[in-house]
Amino acid sequence: MTHSEKPIQSRLLSAFSGSCQDYPPIWLMRQAGRYLPEYREVRAKAGSFLDLCYSPKYAAEVALQPIRRFDLDAAILFSDILVIPDGLGQMTRFDEGVGPVLLRLEGPDDFSLLSLTRMETHLVPVYQTVADLRATLPREVALIGFSGAPWTLATYMLEGKSSREFALAKYWAYVRQEDFAHLVDILVEAVVLHLSLQVKAGAQVLQIFDSWAGVLDDWGFRRWVEEPIARITARLKRDFPEVPILVFARGAGAQFDGLAGRIGADGLALDSMVPLAWARDVVQPQTLIQGNLDPAILRIGGPAMDRAVNDILTAWKGGRFIFNLGHGILPDTPPQHVAALVRLIRESGKATK
Ligand code: CP3
């Protein structure tokens, strides 16, 4: 074996096998984004947010920015969960100061217009970005690919925008179950295809974002969060058994108990509301956990952050664990707080040696 073929295991990938580590790997949800001045510069050059997502040159550039600035263990593809509806043919835009705006799906006739073939073609630049990133990143920095989960994607596709009450999505989920199941079937196929193409292009870890998992009742959670994700992971595990899958089911609460087993995940990303001692005793013995600093505390920084980070490290120490936030970085977070956070995590290893 020549030197260049020698496998260098990234800290992030070894966390899944539970190999003993001095300090946990760290990456942050939304680590590329508006809190970085260099992101805002590229974003202005690229045009619209979706233009940025579909430009391999600019998308790879912004994904690399946090890696250059901070000592992070993973890069995440720069894209968005809503490239799936856009790729499937549903009109999708991001309006300045508003967020996502989609031409909302009104019923089964609209569902049947969604096209997987169109998506595969439309998202070629996204898979090119993955390939370019893997070719550029140092081997010890893992590359994470991602997708939205069917339930969270469906909320945007049916509401046409970010929602607080999910009146339309819940109407379909609880009343028009058969029709909704048809939409979810299409999204299961779309997510499997999207994630498979990312793995083929070089993604080494996958994260599935179900940001709105926590707004469903017990039955809804099993039917529309667990069942579709379990179908997705089963398909991916068959084709790519070596690629770990993380699931971010935000707000799942007590449902985190046993969740990894029920959905076939290799790790669970926890939100900041989850009680640490409970998660350590109940969830961590079942699976790797990732999380869960409150992004608002990262924005505050200083002693408040020192306290929160220490609580988290104390709780998770000894088990399988990746340090992260409980949700994405807030746009007005000072970048030096991120640098300070990474330092705290690295130094935690020295302190316990
Ligand atoms: O660095 C990374 O984490 C990778 C890129 C990434 C983005 N969005 C870029 C982005 C990832 C993984 C996402 C996931 C995403 N997108 C989720 C799931 C995670 C979560 O936050 O709950 C959701 C629900 C979306 C949908 C979305 N995208 C919304 C609601 C918005 C508008 C709100 C906002 O923050 O602006 C976006 C836009 C978006 N996605 C931005 C970025 C960097 C900001 C766009 C800009 O530059 O104007």
C-alpha cells in the first residue's frame, strides 16, 4: 500500500465505532452561513440563495470557509433541504428576510406532477459539489451529506412556507392519510435517491433532518416520522452498509428512547431541550449521540457557554458522542465564540488525560 492509499480515519468516523477518544469530534449545524462575513461576500456574488446552492464553485467554497477558520472534524455539504421539492419540480424560492416560499401542493393531482427523473437531473450540481469537496478536504475531515426527512419536507411543500401551526400539513397527516401516504412514498424515494447520489459522489456520513418531528402526536410520530425514516435507512443500509446515518428528530422528547433502533439510525442528534442525565442513562447506551448546546448560548458566549459546555461534556463523557449544537447556528453569532467553543472541546481532552 502506498502512502497515499493509507486510510486515515477521521475523528468523526471513529466516534461511531466507539474507538477510545481523548476529546469528542465537533462540527456545528449551519456552520457555513450568514454569521461569517466571508459567506455573506460569496452569497452576494452568487445571486439568489438557490443559485448559491446550485453553483459547485461557490457552494464548495462556503462549505470550506468554516473548515479554514476553525479546527472542525467535519464539513457538511452546502445545500438546503428544500432542493428536493425544487428538484421534483415544485416552484421554490428563498425571499430575502422572509425565508422559503413554495407554490404549495394542493392535493393528489399536484403530488403526481412531482418527478424523480427531473430531480436527478436538476440536482447534478449538488452532487458535483460533494465530489469537489471530497477532493479538496483533508482526509481527516469527514464529509457529511444530508437531506430533509419526508415529514419536514412535506410541511414546507403543503404549507408553502415556514409554519408555526402546521394546520395544512396536519390536515393531510391526520385526515387525508391515504393521499398523504402517497406524497410520503414519493418523498421516501426522493430522499433515498438524493442521499445515494451524495454517497456515490463522496459523502461519508449522512444526516437526515426532521426539524418538525416534535409537532406530531404519538401516532403521527410513529406513522410519519419513524416509518418513513426506517424505510429510508433500510434501503441505504442495503446499498451502503458502511455509511453511518445520523437523524435529527428535533423535539422528539421521550420518543428518543429506543428511537435509533426503531428507525435504523447509527446516531441521534439531540435538541437542547433534552435533559442531559436522562439522555446519558437512557439514550446513550442505545446509540451514539450528537449535540446539544443551545445555539443561543453559543451566541452569548463567555461564562454561560463555559458552564453549558462543561455540563454537556460531563454528561456524555465515557459514551459514544459527537459535539454539536441542538439546532443551527444563529445568524448574529460572533465567529470568535465558535473559535472559543472549538478550543474548549479540544482542551477538554487535555484536562482529562
Ligand atoms: O452549514 C450547513 O449546515 C449546511 C447547509 C444547510 C442549510 N440549511 C443552509 C441554509 C443545511 C444543512 C440546512 C438545513 C435546513 N434548511 C433545515 C433543517 C435544519 C433546521 O434548521 O431545522 C431546514 C428546516 C431548512 C429550510 C430553510 N432554509 C429555511 C426555513 C431557511 C430560511 C431561514 C434562514 O435561516 O434563513 C433556509 C435558508 C438557509 N439554508 C440559509 C442557509 C445558510 C440562509 C440563506 C441565506 O444565505 O440567505
